[in-house]
Amino acid sequence: MEKNEVTMKDIAKHLNVSITTVSKAFKNHPDLNKKTRDLILKTASDMGYVKNYSASILRKKRTDIIGVLMASATNPFYNALFNGIESTAMENGYHIIYANSKRDKRIQEDSIRMFLERRVDGIIIAPVDPERDEGDRFSFRDAKGVLAFHRDGGQYDMVYTDEIKGGFKATRHLIENGCRRIMMLNNYILHPGSQDRIRGYRKALDTAGLDKQEELIVHCSKLDPDHRLNEGYSVVKETLEKEISFDGIFCFNDIIAYGAVKALKEMGLTIPGDVAVVGYDDLDYSPIISPPLSSVSYSQFEMGSRITKLLLKRLQESSMKPARIVLETKLEIRESSCRC
């Protein structure tokens, strides 16, 4: 016969205390002394008690759960971001349901549906598509959405870096190190973030009095969701095979930059002597690759934490206007770009 579920009533009967006392122990209520609380919690564990969240949800009208949808579980950027989200959520009594869209719009929509079916209190999403608006098939409805990155459309809260300044700093640094034909190796899809990095790139060229060099703005033409460094690798090899000259590369992110570095080495070019390289995101691997990669830096952990705090504020103040938090960046200069 299947074992019956252990309830708070069972625990109270076993210890000869009231159900209210058992409930206070689980809530860490100040009216209950530590000895009694510890005894109740130990007894509950010994008896195999598992909290009935369904009943709790009905009473509180909330789940204390946040749905987090990332675009790529294999990208270390998202791992760092998720650490900030999860840590801040746990500090505030929330649990996480995690989903990986694999940069597939169908998986993204299925994941949003799953979050809503489980009545999550809020959703954090790094969307696959460049736009989300109120006409989305699966709108956030009662769940409050916070987009991790700048997107057009929709009345959603957003947290992102100052992409224009970041692109400007990276390109200006390459110019200051003698580069005159700088490739902007961009993401495979144009969204506001990548467009703003292009604006920063162009602004740096204009400020230095260099030609716009539109032919050197190159986009990764094919997505490789599991190994994004292959995108940068393929584009750089193709560009070199076309005999298009460049002496610097500003990459949309560090992962793409790793692929670019690999391609340059295979083609017999030195870094930074022949081609200087700068990335964006300053991932943990960037200081230890060869040569160490210069990169536009900011804390992904802080970004994740700020995203979560903004969502928690939204849950408390649902009528507040959509918020935009812009994180500042700095340039970490390493051997890949410094011709000192």
C-alpha cells in the first residue's frame, strides 16, 4: 500500500503540540523558542514531511517562484548572469525555474507558456527575437516580465549596458593603438544592443577622422547555438580569404572574439602585431586565453542581481512605469590589443 503523505497535523499529533505551533516552526516565528522549533523541524524531516506548495499558493495567491529563460546554457555569459539572478532571488525567499531556449523561438514560446502554467510570480527573459510587444502570442499577463537586455517594443522593464559607450571605448582604444582599418564583427542578428555597439564603433571612427569603412561591418551569417566561437572563426576566415584587409577587430562579444583569435592564428597572423582584437563582456576565460583578450567589462553577476531586484520591486509596485537600468562599462586592456 502506498504511504500516505505526512501532514502538519501528523507532526503535531506525534509531538503532542498544536498545528499552529508546527506552522510557526516552519515560518521561523519569533514567538517560538529555538529548542521547540528545532525539535519540530527535525521531527518533520525524520517523518519525511514535504511542504504542500499547492495549498500554500492558494492561501497566499503567489508561488514565490520566478521563471528565468536564457538564450544559451552553454554560454558562460549566461552562467554568470544566472548566478546573480539566483543569489538575489534566494536572498529574498524566491525559487527559480530555469529554461534554456537554445536561441530557438519555438522553445522560447513553449517555455513562457510553461512558466505561466506554473503560475510563476515573475519572468526574466533574454529573448531570442529582437522585439516583444503586447501582441505576443504568450504575453506575460499576470506575471511581471523583466527583459535582461534592451529590446524594442513592449512595456517591459529592462537592464542592459551602455552599448554605445562600450563600442566607442573599444574602437577608440584600437585607433589609439595604431589601427586604421577596424572590422566590427557583429552578432548574427541585429537588435538594439548590437546596433548601439555599431553606433559606438562609428562614432569612434568619426571622432578620429577615419572613413566609415562600412564594408568592415561584418555580421555572423550563421548561428551556432552550442559553439558560438565558430561564428567568429568562420567570418574572420572568410573575410581573410576574400583578401579584405583589416588591422583591428572589435567583436560583439568575447565568445565571438575567441573564434576570431583562433582564425587569425591559423592564417599565420600575429595578435596584436598584425591584428589587434577587443571583445565585449570580459568573461572569466578572457584573461587566460593566449594572448589575453582586451574586453569591454562590467559585472554580469551585478546585472543579474539588478534584474532580480527590479523584478521584485515590480511585484510590489505593479503600477510603476517601465524602468530602464543602464550599467556603465570600462575597458580592460590586455595583450590582444595593446601595441605598447
